[in-house]
Amino acid sequence: IYIYILYIYIFCLFVGFCSFTGGISREYVVIQEQKTWKQAQAYCRENHIDLATVQSDEDWLNLREVVQKITKMAWTGLYNDINSWRWSYQNQKIAFSTWSSGEPNNYGGYEACGLMHGSSWNDYDCNGLYPFFCFNGKK
């Protein structure tokens, strides 16, 4: 049976018809402990992979499922690096977005981190204390 599984795996590698969920979509974890964005980032990088990153519709649907488990706003991996909004994980540019109406607005000149509130994103002061989302489980 192991040889059969190996043949299937090799076939999938060459033809690309098989999908393995391990590296394709992200799994999200909500951490209820309140932290600043930087503290949340450090926690996620130490205990998981990083703060939540959304790069596809599938990622967004997975994260929305987790959002239903909380009632408050929570940090995501969004941050503003002055030139553009990016994700904490590998400083990726945003390929998918769902900003609230009028956001991001950098209100008062201090909003450089992204919060998820319900089904949309808001920019907020990075020193605020909120729960947060990490992705892909424990290392």
C-alpha cells in the first residue's frame, strides 16, 4: 500500500491535478488574550506561524468562520508600511481586501495596523489592546 501511495503522490506532483490542503489554505486560531499589534505578532510568530493573512477568497471564508467565535474586534496581520498596506507574514502585498466603507483612513495619523470587525477590516492605532488571529496552528 505504501508504494501505491508513493505512486499517487509522484503522479500528483507531475500532473498537478491533486490538491493537498496542508499548504493551500490557511487555518486560523483566535487568541482571546488582549495585546498590542506588535505583541500579538510576536506571540503568533513564537507559537504559530504569524498573524492572520488573507490572500484569497478561501482564506477569507476560513477566517470568517473563526470570527463568528468572537464578538469583538481582533488584530490581523495587516499593517501600513508608509507606502502601502501589507501582511505581516513575509511582508506580502495585499491581494485580497475587504475594508469597511471609508477605511483605511489613518484617523489622527496614528492608524497603521489592521483590525477585523465582523466581516470587514478597519485600520487602528497599533497600541490598542485586542484579541488577535494567528494562522496555521502550532509549529
